[in-house]
Amino acid sequence: MWDLLNAWFIAPFDYGFMRRAAVGGLALSLAAPPLGVFLVLRGMSLIGDAMAHAILPGVALGFLLAGFSLPIMSIGGVLFGLLMALMAGAVSKMGGQREDAAMASFFITSLAAGVMLISIGGSSVDLTHVLFGSILAVNSTALLLIAGISTLIVLTMALIFRALVVECLDPLFLRGQSQRNGWVHSVFLALLVLNLTAGFQTLGTLMAVGLMMLPATAARFWSRRLEGLMGIAVVLAMLASVGGLLLSYHLDIPSGPSIILLAGGAYFFSALFGRYHSLTARLRRKPLPLHAHPDPSVPVDDTPRDHLPLDRS
């Protein structure tokens, strides 16, 4: 039994590339799911996918200038992602268009521009590597960059956590108390861009958002408290990261899609068997007892209370 467990769960990490991939995946799993939880609470679930497209032109420019230099490509992705976010916000304020519509317009154009730049300056292999990533090819430099960005995201979220929660629940209250509403939203978008930039090195620009959103949406079926949502989402992301690497090693399948498919499997399992709002939770609801149903033969007084005459006796 021990030999089987060792062969399946321990022996694969004797290789350096598997250890680096596991550490990179776990680092992303600490930073990405809390951002996803806030995106879900804000009703911005699809914004993460749009912003993942926005960093592609910057990554492509970094690739054209320095080849597969991850620091240069990351800097280009961060700068271009922030630029697109600022432009979308400016168009929304000046033109009256919803911010999500402006973001979608900018970011879809960014995706096309990035694909075009990589196709001109590289090959189809380069394009595939940028779009879908290669977590098993993470080197020490990329690992330090991922760990540094993830640490920065976690620390920054801890510092502005209260303001983020208030903005999600009651943005008008935050705006009335101070002028911090604008910069809190800007800092949040900056953290989102940083996380996607770190994720593209492992999962690619198209799938980096998966480790952010799938555990966050799955956690909604298991908890109603914010700390519970974040804790469950982080655990699910870690399990998906390590489990996907093990599946890719033993079954000889791509590692990035394996991680995202496991996260997707956790979502579907949660939707079926979760504690809240799942299919089984709805089936477990007992019908009201017979005496709780109103008797149709008894007339119901549906007169609004504010229209009833006052008793002045």
C-alpha cells in the first residue's frame, strides 16, 4: 500500500521540474481565489477573463523585444493591462457606457492584437506557449517572480481588506464616508492584472483566469461567510493544482488543462452536492406541513396596513 502511495503521490516530485511546478501552482492558489471571490461578490465574474486578454499585447511586445524573457514579458503584460483598464474606465466615465462593456471592447481587440504580434514575430509553438502556458517549464526565475507577485497580492489585499468588503456590500456608503472608493477599485484592478500576469507563465493567458474563478464559484455552494468562501476556494485551487500535476505526470496529458479541468470538476461536484443552492440542497428541502398552507376557504385580508382606519376609541 505504501509503495503504491509513494509511486502515485510522492515519487513524481523527485524531479525538480515537478517541484517547481507545484510551488508555482500553490503560490497562485493562495493569491488568485480570493480575487475571484471578490469578483463574484461584485458581479464582475467575466471581467477576469476579459482582463486576461488585455495583457496579451504587452506580453507579445515583450516577446518581440527579448524573446522568452519572462521578466520582460511580465512587465509588458502588467503595463498594457493597466493601460487597458484605465482606458476602459475613462471611456465609461466620459461616454456614459457601462464599464464592463468598455472593457469587453478593449480587451477583445487586445486579444486579436496580441495574437497578431506573436504570429508575426514567432511560430505557432510560441503562440501556443503564450496562450496556454507550460507550468512544467517554470524555471527558478519564473518561480521567484510568481512567488513575489503572489506575496504582494496577498499582503495588499490584507491591507485594504475592510475597504474591499465595504465596496462590495455598499459602495455608496464608502463613497459617502470618504473619497477612497475610486482608488480601492483601481488597486483591485491592478492586483487582478498582476495575478493574471503571474498566471500566464504557468497556465497561459487564456486559462490563467480559471484558477481564479472556478474555485471561487465552487465555494459559493459550501459557505455563506466571506472567510469561508476564501478558505474553501484556496483549498480547492491547491488541490486542483497538485492533482492536475499528478494526473499530467501519470497519464502523460497536458498539465495546464488538467489543473483547470480538475477545478471545473470541483465546480460541477459543488453544484450537484454543495451545502447551499445545489441540486441536492434543493431536493432536500421538505415541503411545508399541511397546517402551514392557508385554507383556501378562509378569506384573506389583503388590505394594505397603511390604508386601514385607525382605532381612536
